[in-house]
Amino acid sequence: MKNQYLIDLIETVKKRNPGEPEFLQAIQEVLESLEPVIDQHPEFIEKGVLASIVEPERIIKFRVPWLDDNGNVQINRGFRVQFNSAIGPYKGGLRFHPSVYEGIIKFLGFEQIFKNSLTGLPIGGAKGGSDFDPKGKSDLEVMRFCQSFMTELSKHIGADTDIPAGDIGVGAREIGYLFGQYKRIQNGFSGVLTGKGLSYGGSLVRKEATGYGLCYFTEEMLKDKGKSFEGKTVVISGSGNVAIYAAEKAMQLGGKVVTFSDSNGYIYDKNGVDLDLVKQLKEVERKRIKEYVTVHPEAEYHEGCSGVWNVKCDIALPCATQNELDIESAKALVSGGVIAVAEGANMPSTPEAIEIFQANGVLFGPAKAANAGGVATSALEMSQNSIRYQWTFEETDARLRDIMIDIYKKSAEAAKKYGMEDNLVAGANIAGFLKVADAMMAYGVV
Ligand code: NDP
């Protein structure tokens, strides 16, 4: 990077946010790819747009006390980072995982600004969560935690202010408890959360949206180069919401999915995975992925989740967590003949891994473009709540597919316009940024 303003800005962000490597990684990637835009538009510097966009509008941090099943008081930390509301109310998921701290939520909130902008829908960027671990907790413990978390969060959100959704560790069960508590506190039924159950304001396709959207994006990226999912071997990491529905759509599009993983290890089924079994194990019984081989002894289970990238494949879809795919994993995928990698998780590939893909001509779909289907369908849920109506599955799915195709096109066009053809990382950052920057310029200093 040559632009001195951007170099200095990254230094300032480093100084202001010590001990938050994920946040710095996200900032660095975005600012680096904006360099050609900034060179042509010095007004973004002069009007303070860049200095503002790296600073959250508001950070809310709170204590979450709750009682476990033995009657002991437990204390967790809750966060909501309301990063940018230039183009719409704050929107972004809640993550419940022991690794959560302010830096993770800031990185996710920052990424969300550009992702939400790319959807073309009027939503700003935010993220929230807690270091609470739902794993191994009873339903009643999860309920008491969610009620306590929402008791504080409810003071800061609203259908026109900030609309949270799910993320790691926050699925249908948690959203139900959170929404029930919000409704009780506010004495009003509003669309304040998305990912709601179908009986209380949820949208069809929301559950499937991130995984399906990831495959619609990948399909378009492949199509642009005369390729498709048909007959391809697909490696997927994770076995949560995004991974399961990415697998479902990849299979519908003619791919053969051969892996799933969790934080302990991965399964490899050379015959193609039994998706109904994975849904039963993960969505209903909340078991570990290794249980797969008790039903399918012909499949393999390996300890350690990063080994999944050694499985030879044509298409890789990382759908677990940030920085799960490093330089060694990227090299293994390239030597296995991978032709396309698209990110279902947020920032799953390290910067060095992305360099390997780009240097070897692997098609690469970055998270903020490729996994935007979840938040896009959340925005469709907000629209349906506002008009008090529910679209059919087919109608909502068709809108999702159109949005993903549009995101691919916008990202590819922006990359080409700024001299970085086929670099979708840069294209997505630029296309997402320009709309938000334009709105921020219109407001003056705010
Ligand atoms: P889930 O909680 O449903 O599933 C998460 C999966 O990732 C689990 O299989 C989990 O395994 C695995 N995982 C989590 N942490 C780690 C870790 N440190 N190392 C290895 N594996 C890990 O979450 P989602 O499927 O909703 O989210 C997955 C990713 O997709 C996240 O990056 C999220 O931010 C992103 N995303 C999600 C969206 C959504 O709509 N849900 C929208 C856009 C992005 P284990 O059970 O062992 O923890």
C-alpha cells in the first residue's frame, strides 16, 4: 500500500484498538482494497468518511447475570456494536460462543456494513453477542440466559433502530427466547429480531438463506467462467446452520458433498454425505459430528478440524468460523485441484490463504459477498413484518437468488472498473463501500 493517509489510518486504528487482531485484520483488508478508489476520490479523505467508518457509532457492553440449574449465579458479558447506520437501521447477528470478546464483535460489525450495503437493501451494520456457551447447557439455562441478555439489550434496539438476528450459537431456540422476552418487556409485537419462527413472524427461507445464498453466489461465479456445480466434489467445513444448507443446495445443483466438521474433528464420506442424518444429529439431537460414523461405519472420522482441507475437492466452502483456513490448508486445497472457494463463514480464510488462491487462479468468493444471503433474507423478513404478510417459499427463494446474482455482478464490475479484474475481495469491498460513503457524505459531519 502506498497511500500515506491509509497507512496512517491503519496505525491509528492499531493504537486505538490494542489486543484486537481480528478487527485489525478486517480493517486492513478493506482499506487496502479501497486504495484505488481513494486515489480517484480524495473527497472521502477530506470529508472524514474513512476516519469515521473505522470507528463504531456506539458500543454497548453489559453484565448478563443468570441462574444455572443448580441455583448458582453465573455472570457473562454481553455486547452490541452499532457500527454504522448511514444507509439504514443497524442490522447484524448475535453470536454466543466462549471466544466472544469486544474485538470479535467489532470485526464482525465492521464487515457487516459492507455486506449489508452489497445486498442493495436499506440496512446498516452491527453485531452483538456474548461469551456464553450454549453447548452443554439445558434448555432452561439457555432460556434464563437469553431472558437476562434481552432485558438489557431491549433498551438499545427496536424495529426501526437495530434489528439483531442469529449467528454462531444463536439459532431458532435462542431467537424464540430472546423475542419472547423483548415482546414481554415492550408490550408490543414488532419485527425487532429476524430468524424468528414461522408461527411468530419469521420468513420462509431464512433458515436456509445463508447456505443457499452461498451456493447461488458460487454458481454465478462458476457460470461466469463456463463452469458449474454439476458432478463436482464439494468439501464443507462446519456442521451448523450455514454448512447444512450450503450442502443441501450444493447437492441440488449437482455437487457431491463429502465432508462436515465441528471444532473437534471432521467426517469424510466418499459416497456423499447423508444430509438427513446430519440434520437429525445437529438440529434435533444437538450431538457432535463424530456420531455420523456410528450410523455410517463406512465413512471416516478424523480428530482435528483443519484436516478437512486435505480432502481432495473441486469446490471448498468454509462454513465454520474465522481464520479456520490458513496458508497450509490453502496449499493443500490447491494441490488437490480446487477450482473455487467461497466463504460461508465470516473471514474464514487468512490473508495469506487468500493470496495463495489468487496466485493460483482459484475463483474466490469473499464472505461479505458470498454469505450475504442470510442478512438479505433477514431484510426480506423485515419487509414482510412491516406489511404484515408472508411471501411463499418460492417467491422468497427467487428474491434471494436474484440478490446473490446481483451481488456477484456488482462485485465483479467494481473490481474491473478499478483495474483489479476477477479480484472479488476488492470488488465486494469497493461496491459495498461506495454506497455507504455516498450517504455519509450527504449527512456532513455526524
Ligand atoms: P452454528 O452455531 O450453527 O454452527 C457453527 C459451526 O462452526 C459448528 O459446526 C461449530 O462447531 C463450528 N465452529 C464454531 N467455532 C469453531 C471453531 N473455533 N473451530 C472450528 N469449528 C468451529 O453457526 P452458523 O452456521 O450460523 O455460523 C457459521 C459461520 O457463518 C460463522 O462464521 C457466522 O458468522 C457465519 N454466518 C452465519 C450466518 C447465519 O445466517 N447464520 C450469516 C452469515 C454468516 P462446534 O459445534 O464444535 O462449535
